[in-house]
Amino acid sequence: MKLLHVDASPRSATSSSRALSRFFVDQLRRRLPALSVDYLDLAVEPAPVITETFTTATYTPADERTDAMQGALAPSDALCRRLLDADALLFAMPMHNWTMPAAFKAYVDAIVRGGITYVATEEGRYVGQLGGRRTLFLTTRGVDLRAGTPFAAMDMLTPSLRAAFGFIGVDAPEFVDAQPLQFAHEIERADALRRAKRELAETARNWADELRPALSRAG
């Protein structure tokens, strides 16, 4: 089983989302020793910037693309292949200004690709190609955006992730949100991290229980 693990925080040693994503991978690997992890750090390997050449190339038939167009698409092509080659997906990120960080938005722009991660049918429907993959979004938030809190209506991150990845076939994403952190008191931060770790451990158990029989048959 291959897990694609993507970190999007600009922080390194002080990043809560990175620490929690490592915790989840460790929990999953304990239960699935054969787990293979493809790791992508968007702070080190940023997704390509969308240029006019890139945009034009995406709407040009493959056999009509110039060398410049193919070069502009190459990093995106590679990111799409890594996505499609994975059996399960983990995306970890902080919330920035109520939505996803810029590094992850650039990644989304690179992987939502017609003819690769989604296809258009003759009937005019769009069919995502990532169906069947367990997918976890792990987010950290400075304030508490849970239902019933003053900031709940300002959560633009969860719906935008559901929309973008739902379009390319992720139909049952799971979310673990560590909140509040940055703008909370120490006791609240500690409670938020404990809750997140508890949820991540449970998610790892559920994934392992579901995937272990399939791995046994494959072996």
C-alpha cells in the first residue's frame, strides 16, 4: 500500500500540522508494516506557478502542444502521477486567513487537470479519477471553528477542500482539525492537540482494519 503524504506548512520544526501528520503516519505504519510512503513537502518542492503557457497548454490537445507547453506541464504531470499512483492520501496544512495556505492552493491548481485527474464524458459530465482512495485532511487552526463557536461561519478551508478534491473523485474525505492553537491559551492548545492525536489514532486503526485484508490477499 502506498500513502501519498503531503505537508504544506511553511514552518519546519515549530509546525503543528507537520508534527501531527508524522504522528498519523507512525500510527498507520505500526499497524501496516508494509506501508510505503511517498512524501511531498510543498515548502521544499513547491508546485509550479500557473503561467499563460501552462494555461494554454491545458486546453491544447496533447499531440498539438509545443515543446514549451510540454515543459510548462511537466511538473504538474509528475504531481498528478504521484497522486494517481497512491492508494491513500494524507494532506496536512495550517489554515491561513480562513482557507488553505498559498502553497497548497498552487498544488491544487497543478493537480486538477482535465484528461488526467478528471475526464469529461460525451454526456457532458465530469468524472474524477481518484475514487476509492482513503483520504485524510489534517488541518491546524489558530482559533476554534467548530460548530457553535463565534468563528464557525468563517471556515472556508473545509468546503474548499471538499469541492476541489470532490471534483477529482475524492467522495468520502475525512477531516481531523486541531483547534484552537495559535491564538489560544496553553491549556486550550494542549487539549486541542490531545483531541487531534486521539482522532488520528482512531483513524489509523480504522484505515488499517479496512486495508489489512486487502494487503493480505495481495501478498
